[in-house]
Amino acid sequence: MKLRSVFAGFLSLVMAAVLLAGCANQMEPARKAIADIEAAVEAAAPDAAQYIPDQLQAVTSQITELKMKFDQKDYKSVNAAAPALLTQAQGLAAAAGTAKQAAEAAALEALNAEWGTLSTDLPAQLAAVTSRLAILSKSKKLPAGLDRATYDAAKSGAGEAATLWEQASAAQAAGNVEQAVTSGRQVKEKLNAAMAGLGMSAG
């Protein structure tokens, strides 16, 4: 009876050792799997955070769950779930790249459309302001409601607008639509201010 009890105790120890060995064998693969997933996410994170934040959040949430299972020593579950999550994490870079290209294409389309409007409106607006200033410069007296300081400010603004428009046109010719539109917006602001000062209807 005593021998049986000793044998049972020995068997329990052996089983426990086997289980511990099994856990140890699964722990390192689980640790590596989590590290690989985190590395894939880190590589994709800059663009993924900007262009596919929902997908990034979904993956990071699952990483958190895996880490909880790892801390609970549930390595088997970690190793079972890790391959699919690694595939998702590795796919973030491509998905973010596709979304980035789409966003950039849409932004460029919007800039081209805005430039189309600016290139149509601003030369006519600049010509109108220039003509008005030329007429006023020949007058012996400024019209009521327009003092010399306002006239000078409008004249200066028109000059700056003309220079900026040359820069905008050059940028567009060089293929830099973003810079062209940025300069065009500045031209519009200056011309609107000049027209308002001269009592003209601003665009």
C-alpha cells in the first residue's frame, strides 16, 4: 500500500514535470510570435495611424489580448492565434500604402480643380484692380470714401499680388500644383483686400 502511494506520488511529479516542460516549450514560441507581430505593426504604424486607423486599432487590440493570455501562461492559445494576427499585422503596410495613394490622388484632384478656378478668376481680378488703380492715378482727386493711405495700400497689395501670381504660374508650369495653389490663395486674399479698399466688389 505504501509502495503504491509512493508510486502515485512519483507519477504525479513526473506528470507535473511533463506539463512544466510543455509550458516551457510553448512559452518561447509565444513570446517570439508576439514580438514578430509588434515588429510588423511598428513598421506600418506611421502611415497606418494616418490612413487606416481602424485597422491598426483592431490589430493592436488583439495584441493586447495575446499579451494578457501570455501573462496568464496560456501559451497554447497565444501560439494558436498568433499566425492569423501576424498575417493581419503584415498586411497593414500594404493597406496603408493603398489608402495613402488614394488620399494623395484625391488631394491632387482637388488641388487641380482649385487651380482651374484660380487660373480663370485671378487674372481677370488682377486686371480689374490694375485698371482701377490706373484710372485713379490719373485723377486729380480721389473719390469720396477713399483716402490716400487706403489707395496706397491697395496699390501695394496689387503689386504683391502680381508678383505672387507670377510665382504661382511658374510653380504650376513646373508641376508643383500644391505650391501654385498656395500662392494663388495668397493672390486672391491680396486682391480681395485691394478691391474692398477701392470700393470694388471683391470676389
